[in-house]
Amino acid sequence: MGKEEGISRRSRDELAAARARGETLTDWARVGAKTDAGLARDIASDPDWRDIPADWYHSATLVMPSPVG
């Protein structure tokens, strides 16, 4: 598994094995502690969200990926 600029790379088999062991790279305690106000601040400060309207989800289309097997 290589790391460059904070990006982790794993093969499909490595990901499956990590999931089977219950491993995750997500800090769920930090996610759970995030307040609505904190989340709104994070979104407002993210340049990728700058041009996204607040009601974008009203016209969104749900797309479900096909299972990979």
C-alpha cells in the first residue's frame, strides 16, 4: 500500500480484507462529534462547494452502482 500526498492505495483484495477485519480510515468519533454548525462552516469553506446551490439535491438523480463481483 503506497502513500502519496495523503492518498492511500489498496487493491480490491486488500480493501476486502481490511473491511472483513472491521478496519476503516474514517475517524467516526470525529464525524459523530461534528455539529450542524461545524458542518455548515466546513462546507462553506470548501472551494469545491462554492458554486453549488443550497437546494442542489432537489434536482438530483439517484444513481445506484452495479455490484462488482
